[in-house]
Amino acid sequence: MNGLTCRIATDRDLPRMKALWQLCFGDEAAEIDRLLSHLYAPGLGLVLEAEGQVRSMLLSLPLTLAGQGDEALPARYVYAFCTHPAVQGWGYGRALLGWAEEQAAKTGCAAVAMVPGEESLFAFYEGLGYARAFPRQTRKGVPAAAPDAVIAPVTPEEYGVRREALLAGTAHCRYPLPFLEAQQALSLASGGGLYTVTVGNTLYLAAAEGWAGDTLLLRELLGPTEAVSAAASALCAALGRGRWLLHTSGQGEPCGVVKWLGEARLEGCYLGLSLE
């Protein structure tokens, strides 16, 4: 588009990116700084500039789409994608996203993925060649009778190792350490954290966030399905919340979209953490 420049962000762009992020999403400045401290690195921020102003931005974060066997496809996760309200509908966001896809393809990525901020955006992305993807199960309940359980916090490094063990043999998204550190930061800031929950002899892995009043949001809770509600109840009671909402792997509604950039494809991937 004439007069527009899509480019890799520099450190000097960060104040303008933060301002645009806050304007579009309404997040607190401290939360934006907390996330960027883990997620931003040279080459991962992309901006569209018009007349000297950053009008659209996104983070293009690396992840891996892991198959049931040894298959592992490099991909990009688009995060904090936004366009200034004054120029929404002008095609700026489409231009920047298209350029992000080109850059991802040049580096050998097989796909670009994201989680739309609201249901209406699924149709928008489908019009750009994306397909609904990343099914997950969702459950909710209250800790009416929390079982005996052993709950222990874990580091992002340990979370990643245990997560890969629990998801071995399934198609899933594998995250680099900075992504897991960002999730921990979100969790801790909201009164949650990263935990193992042991119910009897069964181990579960949880990324917990305080959310919507007295609700504990388990961004993901991984482990055998037969006692997943018991694990959720135990953690909910331990963190002093009155109800829980959990996401876990398995058949369910897609929570995101994906655009394949070549012939290689991996269907039915579990996404899990999305820093929503």
C-alpha cells in the first residue's frame, strides 16, 4: 500500500507499541511491561508505519507444532495484534498480517497461528485464509468437596518439561521458555501460578489465574481425565476461590485459527496456553 511501511520493530518503537497496545486492549501499563519483558526480543515485534506513526503492531512469537511421533513443525504465534481505532477498516491490519506471514514463510515456518480476541473475529480471519483450529475441552464447577491433594509450585522450566511428558504422543503446541515465563507472570499477578497437583497417585499440571471475581481460571489443566475435576477443586480451594473454569486437551470447540504456509500440515493440535 502506498505510503505505508511494514518493518521489524526496534527498541525505539517500544513506547509507541505499548501506547497502541494499551489503547486497543485496555491493559494496564504494568501488565504490558511485564509481558513484553518476557516476550519481546529483536526481530519478534512487527509494525506498520504510516506518516511516521505506528498504526498497527503485532508480536510474532516462535513455537513448535509437535506431532504424535517425532514430527515438529516450526510456526509463529501472533500476539497483541492491533490497529489504531482511527484507521481500523483501512486495510492496515491486513497488510501487516500478510507481511508477517511472508516473513514467517521466509524463515521456514509451516504455519501462523493466533487466538481471536472475540468470536466475531473468527469469520474475519477465515476470510484471510485461516481455518479454525486447536480444539480444547472446557469444564466448570465449584469445589464442593475438595479432595486431599498435594499442590506444589513449579518453575517455567519444570512446567515445560512436565508438559511435554504429559502431552507425549499427542499433537500439541510446544512453547519456548520465554512464553512459559510470560504465562507465569500473568498467573502470579492475578493470584495464581504454575503448579503440580497430585491427587492420590495421579499428577496434574496447572497454569492458574485469578479471573472474574471468585473464579479460578485454569488456563490449562493437564493429566488423566478421570480425576481432572478433583484436581481443579483442590487447587481452587487452596487458592481461596469459589468456582473454577478449566481448559484441557481433547475434543472440543476450536479456540484459535491457523494458516498453513506450505504443504506440511498437522491437524488436531492442542494449543493450551495463549496468553489471553
